[in-house]
Amino acid sequence: MAWAPENSNVPPTQNVSNEGDTFCTVAAATTRLENREMLKADDLTIMIPYGSDSETRVNNFAKCLTNLIWNTNANISIYWSETKEGISRFVGNHPHATEALTKFFSKNSSTGFLRDVSKEMIEVQLLSDPGKTITKTAFEVMADVAVYKPLDNFKLPNSVTYGDLLAKANGRVNSSTSPVRLTALCDAVEKQLSERLTLYVELREEAQPFHRMKYLNKMLSAAKTEFVCNHDADVMIPPSGFSDSISRLRNYPAIDVVYPYSATANAQVKFFHGTGTDARAIKSALTGDFTPIVCGGNQYLADSMYGLAFFARTSSYKRAFGENENFVSWGPEDVERYYRFCKMGLRVSRIVDGYVVHLEHERGVDSGKPNPHLNNNNLLWKELQSLDPTQLVTYYRDLEYPSLYGFGG
């Protein structure tokens, strides 16, 4: 403890309230976003397959997206594949919003061909006046749910929520068509999304699997940047991980793939969702300082070898056949990809002191051992390990999807 002479009459550690801390953090983050104080990475496309299989998944995706908006100016490509139940979870179980978004997905589905719908209009019912509707772009709806709603409930220790503090603030949006929010924040977030977001949607039946590998291939086929990042929707990469990874690809043309974390027992920070912990993750995203996540408790360290996220030279990723679409949902697809990259001669690097944050969630049929396709996935992995490099290339060339996307070189 700090030393002071005995019987000292020292005032308390502070003599003002912390009530405004939350608001000040968001205000500073708004200025940072307005000034574009972020990693310059417009030669990178971050590809995220997403589906709302639980409320925790929605919360985690919000933190993931907030981190990307604030800490890099990379292009963001999202393949949003939902069931009607998942859409309901995403909009907080509001019946009208569920119906409107379901119609939007059905009308604009990228099942057959890719269609960027980020600037398409969606009819939205006003919560303040349920009899009235307005139209918003898809990226504005994404901002409402994945950025503004979490910030409304953002609360630092000994403070009050950002939403409550806004009632006392100047320069805010406050009309019959919008909740109370800082105009500057809304303008800055929506400018970023309008410039950087590409959004594809697909409506699935309840029994259909979340075919992550197919969604990634579609996004990869459409990527126009020199580099891409395969990025899970429940992951947060610290700014140093982005900077180190993209710098390695830019400065060493012989390197094809970079994992932003080490192959050690401490490379993955498993972080758990909760009322007290969410604020720490949001603050880390808004500031780029991951100290609140790493040092605040409610997390533990684990290894991470092949999944969660990696960066790649777009041409190399395509040359190595992208993602194997015969793997359906969860299984050994991540290790197979790494194995294939190495066997086909790609040069794979790691950030040896890097780490990645995994926002923990429930394990559903598409993200764990309940996956009904898991046995077939494991059998396929075993088969592919028996092939020599020439046989492996032949196997991939004979599949349907590489010719569809122009993969394989």
C-alpha cells in the first residue's frame, strides 16, 4: 500500500463522483472514430460468417463488430445466415421487427448469387409509436442492434449507464423516430459502416445447418483486397494483433498466411459474457486497450492452434482452394485448412507473442459435438490426411466449388 506518516489527515482518494465516467469514455471514443484514429488497413477484408443461435451470440457479435469499427479501417464482409428464430433473437423478440427482417432476408437472399444488401431499405416499426413505421438501411439496422443497443446499457464501475447519462447531454438525437443518442456518435458509426460494410443475407429453414465454409468461400470469391482475414463472429483481436499480422503480409511477400496468436497454452483468452463483464469488453473495443479484458477477471487462458482467426494473402487462399465445403458446421475444418496450406506449399507464420480473445457462448448443434455432421467431418479429415500433395490437389480440383469460385489457380 502507499505509505504515509502515522496520524496523517489525508483526504479520500478522490472527491468527485465517477457518475460521468461511462459517458466520457463513449465521448472520447466518438472523437476517436470521427478522427479515424485507427489502424490503416483498407487493403484488408475481414470476412465474418454470422448467425444468431443464442442471445449470447448476438451480444458477442456486437462486441466483435464494435472492435472492428473502432480499431481498423479494414473492409468488413458479413455473410448473415439466419433462421426465423435467429432473426427474432437478433431483434430482441419484437414480432414486427422479426417479420420485417424475415421478409427482407427472403427477398434479398444470397443463396443463389451474391448480393450486397448493406444499403437496401428495411421497414422498421417505431417502439415509441407502434402504429408507425420508418425505413432504414440494413447497415443502420445493424448499427441499432450491434452497436447502439449495447452502448445504451454500457456502464463502468461506480458510474451509471451511458443511456441514462444521455438524458443530461447536449448534442443528442432525440425525436419521435430515434432513441436518445449522441448525433456525433451515430454519424461517425454510420459513416464507417456505409463506407466499409458489405452485407450478404440468407434465410435458412430451422433444420438447415449453418454452412460456415460455404459462406466463407462466397465472401472470399468476392474479396477485392490484397489481403483477407477469416474472422469468427465471437472473436476480438487486439490492435497489435491486427497491426503485426497485416504488416507481416505487406513486408514479406513470401509469407502467405499469418495467425495473430502463438501456438502456446496462453494464446487464447476465454472471456465470459455477463452483466459485469460486458462493460470491460466494450471499453476494450472502444479504446483499443485490452487491459480490462485481460486483467479484469472472469476469463482464463487456453491454447489456440488453428481456428478463431487468421490473415491471408487473398490470391494464396484462393490458390489453396479456400474452404472445404464438404465439412458442414463444426469439426476439424480448421486443422484441415492449416494442414492443407502446409502440404500445398503455403508459407504460414505466427505472431509469437500474440493472443486472441474468444467470447464464450453456449454450444449449439452448429458449434459443438451435437453437430449431426461431426462423424462425417471426422471421416473426411482422416481420408484427407492419407493423401500425398499431388493426390490432395487432385481431390480438390475434382470438387464442384473450386471451379464455381475460380479457386485453385
